[in-house]
Amino acid sequence: MAKADNQIDGLEIIFYSNDHEPEHFHARKPGEWEIRVYFRFCTTDHLEYEEKWTLKSAGPSKKDRERLCDYVQQHRNSLEHEWETKVCQD
């Protein structure tokens, strides 16, 4: 597991080594939820994601989804590079 170079306050952005395609990162709000964000499929107003688990909430709030969408737009190139370097694909 490796944290992404850029983070969002209150959320963890991570890559798991030996993860599967399509390219994605994991975002989690500790103790509440974790999702996979498929950053290549996100647009300026749509976050493409899949819930892994939720505990204390119904998944990411609208505000968190908007923050993640903005994050992807700002860091898409570095996320692609991090996927290539931090996720070992056999």
C-alpha cells in the first residue's frame, strides 16, 4: 500500500500494490467508508467509483464526491504516473 503523493484533508488516497485494472485509487474516510475511484473515467462533474465498504454512513457525501472529482481533475496526470509506478502488475 502506498499513499498518493497528493492528499485531501480528512480523506486517505492510496494505491494497493498488485491491484487490478482498470486504473484506480482507493479513497477512504477512516472509520466510515472506502471506495475505488476509476480516475480515467471521471469527468468534471461525474465521479466514477465503486463502494468497497461503509460503516457509519451511506458512503461518501456529496461534498466528498465533489472534492474527489476536483482532485481527479487537478491531479489526473500524476495519478496515472503513480498507478504505473506504485501498482505492480504481473
